Amino acid sequence: MYTLLIADDERAVREGISKAIRWSDIGINRVLLAANGKEAYDIILKEKPNIVLTDIIMPVLTGIELVEKVRPLMPETQFIILSGYNEFSYAQKAIQNEVLQYLLKPCDADSIKGSVQKAVSRIQNIEKKERFIESMKENVEKLLPQAREQFFRDLFQGSPNIRSLEPYEKLFDLHEGPYRMLLFKIDEYDYVKLLALKSLVEQNFGAGNVTVCIIINTYVVLLTGMTDFDSLSRMVEKIQKQCLSVYNVEPTVAISSEGVISNAAQMFREVKDIVKFEFYLGEGKIITKDDVNVFRADYSLNSDTQIEELSAAIRSGNVDLVRCIINTIFNSYRINGFDINRVRACGIELYIIIIKHCEDCEISKRIKNITKINECNTVSEIKDFILNTATALAKKTYDSVISGQNRVIEKVIRYVHENIHDENLTLQYIASKILYLNVDYLGKLFKKETGMRFSQYLLKVRMEKAKELIKQSPGDIKIYEIANATGFAGNPSYFARVFKKYTGCLPKEFKYELDDKKNKVIS
């Protein structure tokens, strides 16, 4: 319910309006009266009415002056002007001050009631909008922590959804940096332990040093403005001890180089790459890029070129090349005098790279087999294990490629037979419109699988089809019909020449010879 103030210097008018209308019908539960503009102003400040119905010409303060004084203080108050002056200047000022309605005296009760009812409706709409906005703000506030986490998760993983940081700077209080990123990894995946680890990280670093701390896959990832490495190391060691004491796990922690917020994805890739060296350096360690570089220099692992060549050979299904590359790699171990432990380290790296080419369902099984490398007692045993794994995967790829190639050629042959009547039938059309392959590649593959060029095969199928149709013809053959059925539509004479070149005789001669043979058999 709402409050209405009626301001008019004529007592009969203000009291008459207040009693002439049953205000409760339109949501007004309280009606206040003022005899002049100054009294109206004081009542407005004290009682804060929702609607003010005011005369223009009043002592001390006019109706327009009243609106002008109240509007900056209470912009939500709805004003209705009731005036005996039909002057443009008054109406203009009323409009400038956003007066809801300008009524001229004499005015009946229905008009006044309608104007007040309009004011009530406007107030209700404003309140409805305010409630909606407030509700939205509450929902946003509830969702903001989740949205913030998802934003950083997308940012770290290089999501294409984040094209610019500018729209998020104010919303998520982003700063340029510098930052460091820490990735915490526990040996055995346990989501409850990950949540507990996340809580420990947040408690130890404190809100002031935690830009964001989130779980991504099997890692707890922290972005912090604390960039001093010694301070970070002491904090991480404290967290590791707490984790070991309470949960009996000691996380391995990768610490990135310093970076700015726009390089967050690069920092995330860095810590993910770094933490992989837990396998070589041991669990429960603090690992940096410098540690990895020292390890690489000390152990001189397989060269990037060899890795790329081996991966390419496996992907292409080239078993002989895979065997050759692995033999070369192990020969380099022998030439450089690697001891058994060094060969094991290199072999493990090779094995991990090789099994990346497995299907998803096989990877977990292959990973379990990695322990077999440590069980090998000689370099030869390690080499055989690596070689058998790599060649098996390459052979599987080769079989898959060959099977795929066979299916492609089967599709070409089937299409040719089903569309032999089409005069526009070409390898170019089949490659681009049916199979979506490169025409040169398809041509080479066709010759490899069938032993002949596509044009030769197409001619053969057409001529054999023509011979079959001629054999099936009961009487005199119609050359143009045979030509149409075998892709020579509109050019029967050309069909006849091609037929003669293929069979050694014209279509009619071929028909006569067939009939002659039949007659001889019958007689």
C-alpha cells in the first residue's frame, strides 16, 4: 500500500479530494494534506509519500518549485500537477521535471483517481523491476565464484571462447601481474584428497596471495601474485608436510616462470610439462623449468628429430622404418657408452611417446607395462621390448590404412557399375563429389589396388556392359540404345568406333557372330 500527499492552499479543495475518492480501492492506505508548498516539502522529507498531488500556485513555495526541490532528493516520487492555469510555460516546466500528469481545474474525481491509479501502476512497475534486478544481482553473486573459476579454467586451457581479457577485468578483478603458477599433483587420483589439498593451499597462502585456486582434471592449480621463489618454496614445503601428515600423500609441485595474466595458458602448459618429470626426479618434489633443463642436459635423452621421425613412422604404419629408427637410437646409446640406468630412462621416454599412438582403451593397459622396462637386465631386452611395442602399433596402423584403402576402391568400383550410363562419369567427379578426396591421390590408389588406370577400368566396364546388352538383345540391336546405356549418349558413331577398337569388330558384326555361333550349335 502507498501514501498520497495532497497539497493545495484551498482547504475545501484538498479536503474535498481526500474524501471524494475511496483511495484503498487503488492501493492508497494513507492520505496526507498540506496547505502550502513549504508544508508539503517538510511532510515529504519526513513521511516520504509515494505520490504527490499538488496545486501550482501556493504560498511560500509553488508546485513547480516543490517538484524542483524534491526531485534531486527523492527521484522515485511521482508528481501530479493540479492547476487552474492552462499556460504552456507551466506545462513545459512540469515536463522538464518528469511530472507524471498535468491536470486542469476544474477536474472531476474520476480524472484525479485515474491519474493517481496511473502513478500507483508506475510505482508497482518500478518496484517489480527493482525486485527483478535485485534477484538477478543475488543470482549473479551466487554464481560469480563458479563463473570466476570457469573463466580461469578456460583461460589456463587456452579456450577460444576467451578472445580478450578486457570484458573480464572489472568483473573478476584482473591485474596484469606478475604471477607464478603452481601445479600440485598427488600420485593417486582421489577427488576428496584433491579438495582437501585445495583447501590447504588456500589456507596457507591466504586470500591476499590467491588470485585463483582451482581443480583442473587431476591437478590443483594456483595462480598467485607471490613471485619470490624462496618464499614460494618454503610455503610449498609446509603444505607438503601437512598433506603427508594428515592425508599420507606428498604432492609433487611444479612452479612456473614469472608471467603476466595474458600468458596464463603458456604458464599452465609449462607446469604441465614440468610435472611429467616427476617420473624421473621422484614424487613429492618441487620442480621448476631449470630442474628439467639440468636433467635433460645430464641424461641427454632422445633427440627431438628422432622422436618426430619415430612418431611419423608409427602414424604412417611403416614397420620397416620404425624398426630402423629404433635400431639407430639404441646404436647411439651404445656408441655414447650409456649405462643400463641411462638406457632405462631413455627407453621409458621412448615408450611413453610410442604408446601415445594407442587407442584410448589401450593406453591404461600399456602404461601398466612400463614397469617391465625396469625389470629388464640388459640393453638388448629393453630394445626388444620397445621394438615389439612400436612395430605392433605400426602394423596395426598399416592394416587399418590398407583396410581403409580397400574400402575406398570398393566404393569407386560400386559407383562405376551403378552409374555406367552416365556420360559425365569421371574420376574427378567421384573424388570431389562422392568421396571428398584428392583426385591425384585417388588415381594412384586406384592403380595400386586394381593394376590399371581408372580410365582403362571405366572403358573396360563400359565395353563389357555393351557386350552383355548385345548378347541379351533378342533381335536387331539399336546402337543408340546400347550407347545410351553405357555412357555414350548422343554419340552412337563414337561408341561404335570405341567398341570396334576394344573387340575388333563393330557392334552389329559382334551381334552377327554371336547369332551365327548360336545357329551352328542348334544345327
